[in-house]
Amino acid sequence: MRLVKAIDARSAVLTGVAAVVVHFSRRRYLRWGATEEEVDIALPGDAILAPADLTATRAVTVHAAADDVWPWIAQLGQGRAGFYSYDFLENMVGCNIHSADRIVAEWQVIEVGDQVNLYPAVGLSVAHVEPGRALVLRGGLPMGPGRQPPYDFTWAFALNTGPGDTTRLIVRERYRYSRRWAALLIEPVSLISFVMSQRMLRGIRERAERQTSAARGRPVGDETVRELPRRHVFGGRNDVGSRVRIEY
């Protein structure tokens, strides 16, 4: 009897510890890089899905003016500049994404109603645009031919001017479920989204800062181009067979 009680007590402790770990891990990946203020502030697109069942707000500081960051956001999309993330992972599921390292003039015009593809012929619609300040995409991925997605989704990119010649790039995902079981799909997806989004944020930062440094006559790799601390690393190969490290 004492053994059973001891086992039950140990199981309860382990369950409690696991719950705490999951809670703080989830909190970290849903608000990576964002301040408490940025998590709480209203962003363009929030009113489209009010209230939302799940919200993720992530952010990064870019040592460049908002006008120098915006072109990289304006050209996002499959068949365009890609998403500046882990292309080889996206291409493993047939996305055919190749992230650009330059600004392409013909991709700079983006308007409400346009489609930004995530996958060939599958994408999100542009719900809101403030050139130089904000882009909001909306939609959801269907579960199969003729089947509506079990959720609605907005993906907002906002540029806020920071101190000096810096910009805070804030990205917010909002999900509203139309089926009770949608959370079983979205919760795991939100973790994958964290891995891809934090790389995307760093990818945009690297490109904007590199361009700003070049325009100012600084060598690429100047101290203004910085990396966040890298705590987790695992490896793989990209779509041309080269080894790639995933860091977050």
C-alpha cells in the first residue's frame, strides 16, 4: 500500500513538473523576442479576428530604418522572395521556396486582395496594407479538396520605429477556431511556426542590416549586424545537399 502511495505521489510530482515545463516553454515560443508591451499592444489586423483562440507575438530589433526593412516584407511569398527561413525544410514538403537575398522591384507592389502563396497555388489573401508600416495576411489551409479549414487565421507584420536608427519588427499570428478539434491541429503547428518564424525574423534582419551597412560604406559583417544567442542546434541537409544547421 505504501509503495502504491509513493508511486502515486511521485507520478503527481512528475506530472506537475511536466506541466510547468510545458507552460513556460509554450510561453517562450509564443512570444519569442517580444516585450510585454508588444504582446499587449493592438496591431493592424487584430480586429479581423476578435477574439482569437490563440495568439503568438514575436519580434526582433533591426538596425535599419523602417523604410529599409519594408521592401523585404513586401516581397514575401512562394514564387516571390520566399520567407527567409529554412528553405530546405519548406521544400521537403514541396513548397518550392527559394529565399531572395536582394530586393526585386516587380515584387514591391502589394495590394489588398492580392494572394501571397505559402505553397504553389495555396496562399493567404492580403487583408491590410500600410506601405512602410504594416502588412496583414488572412486565410487558412484547407484540409483537402472542397473542405474548408477548421480555423481562420491572420498573420501581421508591423514595423515600429525604435531609438536611434532602429526598427522593431513585430510579427503576430492569430487563430480563431471554427471546429472544436482545431486546437489539436493548431497547437503543434504553432511550435513549428515558432521554429520557422524566428528564423524568418532573423533572416529579414540580416538582409536589411546588410543592405544598410553597404549603403553606409560599412563592410558586411559590421558590428551592427548581430545574431541573437543560439541555444538550440540541430542539423540537416538543404535541397542541394549541403549541410544546414537549424538554430533558435
